[in-house]
Amino acid sequence: MIKSMTGYGKSALDITGRKLTIEIKTLNSKQLDLNLKIPGYFREKEWEVRTMLTQKLERGKVDFYISTEVTGEMLSYSINQALAKKYHEELKSLSDALGEQYPADLLSLVVKMPDVMQTSRDEMNEHDWESIVPAIREAIAQVDEFRQDEGRILEDDMLRRVHSILQLLELIEPYEKNRMAELRERLLRDFAKYKGDVNGAAPDQNRFEQELIYYLEKLDITEEKVRLLKHCEYFLETLHEAGAQGKKLGFVTQEMGREINTIGSKASDAEIQKIVVSMKDELEKIKEQLGNIL
């Protein structure tokens, strides 16, 4: 089954006074590229999260986020007394320097200064983690489902383009028969026209026939057509195999391209060249789609 590397998944849960949102986004990449943005108290579980992502998502650029919204009952406050005293002294000193009286609400001003009031949160315990793991797996499952849906669209498109190449390959056949016959006649005609050398000696007929056969064999594209047919059939087989097949299909398209290019370089027929151009166009579009395949 073909899967896209593009995916998205999201899950959320409430646990021990926290609201956690888990979000996963995946894009194309030649390798697995994990980017985790998680709260500090999840750090000890980072390796486990990476393992879950690697086992299921396999390849692509993966952005994994856990955002936390802490409810009021989870917060406990403390006052940074040393910092508060420092602010208090500085404010009094500023009032003296300006000749102003101390504000009646000086203490309330000090409390509102940055970092005076500190909050602390309970750390995550193992029981919390046991509840979080299913939510992570749910988000991963959503990504996988998204990838499968996208993969079906890509598969249909590539199937259509490979069948188009096979149809174009069949169109070459009538032009190929006429091409070889016309090429042989032209060579014989040219040979008869330029028969003899500067000394008037007749050329060796057997040697000429050998050279003619060798030349015609070099221009024959039968083997290339057969190999291209086999590569297309193998591509279609691989397309339906289980697991990630993106790289394997990429190798097959390289072989398909090699045969199409050889047909184009050997063919001396304008109509065959037009067909080859159409084949190349279809193949390039297949390669573009393979860049999205897992």
C-alpha cells in the first residue's frame, strides 16, 4: 500500500489538572527527521516518544508538539523575597532621588514586578504517562490514516501515467517497422550512388553487408522496448506491495528513464521522437509524485 509522507494528527486529554494537546505534522524528507517540542518535564520520556514515532512513521520530516494548559488548582505560588527586597530598595532610592514621597501602595507595586511571584507545577508521574501514551498513539494513528488517504490519490495518478507510457510504447510499433525498412533502403541507395573509391576499385560486398547489419543492429530499439515494458510491469507490481516502497519505485523509474532515453537517441523517426517526448513527460510527473511517497 502506497502512503504519502504528508500527514497530520491531533489528540487531547485532561489529566491531573492539566490539559494536554498532542499535534503531529509530517512533510517530505529523504530520511526520518524528528523535531520534538515538548514541556521540560517530558524530557525523560523523549526517547520513548521518538521510538513510537520512528516505528510507525518511518520516514519524512516529523514535527511533534505537546502543549500544556495548566488549570488554576495545579498552581502554587511563592515569593522571591530577595528579588522583592531589591525592587523595594530600588524604588525607595528612586523616590528619594526624585524628591518624591514613597507611594502608599509600594508593596503592591513590588509584588507586580517581574519574577517576584513564582509559580511551581507538579511534575508528571508515571501514572500520568500511562494515560498520555494512548493519546500519542492516537495522534500517530491519525497521521498514518491521513498518509494512506493521500497515498491512494498518488497511487491512482501514477497508475494512470504508467499505463499511459505502456500505451505510448505500443504506438511506436508501426513506425518502427517502417523505420528499419526505410533505413535499409536508404543505405543501399547511398551505397549504390557512391559505389567505388577514388581508385575505381569496387568495395567488398561481404564487408559491406557485415557493416550494414552492424549499423542496423545498433539502431534497433527492440531490446529497449522489451526492457521498458518489463520495468513498467515491475513498477506496477511494486506499487501494490506492502510496506514503504518509495525508494524502490525511485530505482525502477531510473531504469525506465534509461530505456526511454536510449529509444530516443536511437530513433531517427520524427513520429517516434514525439512519442518519446510524451513518455518523458509522463515519467517526470511520476518522479515528482514519488518525492511524496513513503
